[in-house]
Amino acid sequence: MGRIRCVLGDRSVFFTEGLRAILRQSPVATIIGTTQSPEDVPGLVRRMQPDVVLVSFEPPPASLAVARVIPDV
């Protein structure tokens, strides 16, 4: 079985690059794409076809959805 392919989304480059550095040493997962813009996440997911999407964008605090299914991916 191959490594888990991950896409990261966070406004902080320090966060995404820090997580990338940690996962670079993992035999289980790899980062295949990152974005600092919430608007870019759907397109990145469609292009990269990751196994896992990790996003953390705030505000708005009313946005409590952790995951969203993107049709036609």
C-alpha cells in the first residue's frame, strides 16, 4: 500500500511548512499540495486527488464544518 497523500490548507505558511517537515519523515503520509487560501482548496483537491484534506481557516467562527464532500472529484 502506498503512502497517504495529503493536501494542507492554512493561512499560516509556518504551519503548513512545519507539518510538511514533520510528515517528510513519515513512512505513512506525504504532502502533495498546500494553499494559504480557502478559495483554492476545491480546485487543489480536484487537481491533486488527495486521500486526506487537512484545512484550518478562521474566521468565520460560524463555519464549524470539518469536512465537505466535493462532488465530481
